[in-house]
Amino acid sequence: MKTIPILALFTSLLAVHAPSAAESRTISQTELIRRTQQLLDAFAPGDQAPWKLYLADDVLLFNEQGKSLDKSAFLADLQPLPAGFTGSIKVTNVIARFAKDVAILSYDADETETVFGQILRARYHMTDTWVYRSSLWKILASQTLRYYEGPAQGRVTESQLRDFVGTYELAPGHTMGVTEKAGRLYAQRDTGQPVELLPESPDLFFRAGVEGRRLFHRDESGRVDSLIDRRNNEDLVWKRVR
């Protein structure tokens, strides 16, 4: 059997997947979705080929942690999932906008990852700006945001909830009232609307759809003496006044 040289095989494969030497100056939403799904499918195996193909050399990339990456740094981070891990990402909820030599694709990326049989899910919102330069469509900028997902809700008894009922003060004239009703806990700032606090653990609560935590602090005797509003690892402390 005749052996095909590796370089020749790679070159032939690239020719199959690469765009033609001169692409049309117009590009459809369908084609953008196809390319985007191809890019997302490349994450799990760590396949750099489509990313090298569609990213402009001067691309601006911003990941969900707010980190800025150039093309070389992004490709260096793109590695196959480890043994025992599998995953897939699907393009959904697409919105496209077109201008002369510019196409913007905004979409959700729904990720499912299986880690030794356990399933994890995450949702991202991504916006890619494609530009037509040198007769090719390339991604010039891409930004990724992650949708906030609340933690699993824990269980707290009504008697435990009553420990937190009271008035908490941030500064003179700025108070938060915490009330309990039918086994549910609510917080109300000044004259605002009550917001339910959902238990994560006995002294730790969260609000639906809102990042951050509300932590009730206890003194040495076990009495709740303050409410900590924790956001992005920074704390606002509300002292209990009654």
C-alpha cells in the first residue's frame, strides 16, 4: 500500500475545509452559523485548525473572565479535554447584523460537559465581529459573557429563619428590613420592594438571577449581629440595629 506523506495529507485536508482563495464580499447568516458551530465543535478535541483559519491575525478576544487574549495566546490555551471529560457546545438564539464588509453574529452558546459520568451545564453569550479583508471573512473581535446561574437551594427551618428577622443599617438613614412569612425570608431596602432571599446553607442566602450572596453573621453567643452583602468577593456590612 502506498503511504501518503503526512504533509501532503494535511495540505489536502486543509484545502477541503478552507475557504476559497477569494470569498464573496457578501456572507449569509447561515454561513456564519455554520462556521461558528465549527469553531465551537473544535473546543472539546482542542482542534486549532478552524480557529487558525477564521481568526484574523490581529483579532481582539475577550473571555468570560474579562481577560484579553490575542490569537497566539488563545490558541495556546486551546487544549483537548482531559481523559474522562466529554463536552459539546451548541449555537442558539442567533441575531445577525450586516454592514459593508462587516458582519456581527450575536448568539448563545449552550455547553454540556460530562465529567466521569456527572453532567455540568453552562450558558454563554458571545458576539463575534467578522470583517471582509484581503478577499476573506475573518473574526476581528469576539467577546464572551457567561450567564449567571444561581446555586442549588438548601433547606432552612422557619425557626432558623426567624433568627434573621430584624432591621439592619448601612449608614444613618439607610436601612434594610428582613422579614419572614410562611417559611420564606424577604429583604427590603428602605422603601424598595421586598426581595426573597433563597437559602444556600443555614446562614447563606442568594437572590434569584442576581450574582452575589447575603451572609448573616453571628457573634460569639450565636446571635445574628450583621448582614453581609457580598458581591465580587467584596463585602458591604449592614449592622443589626433591632
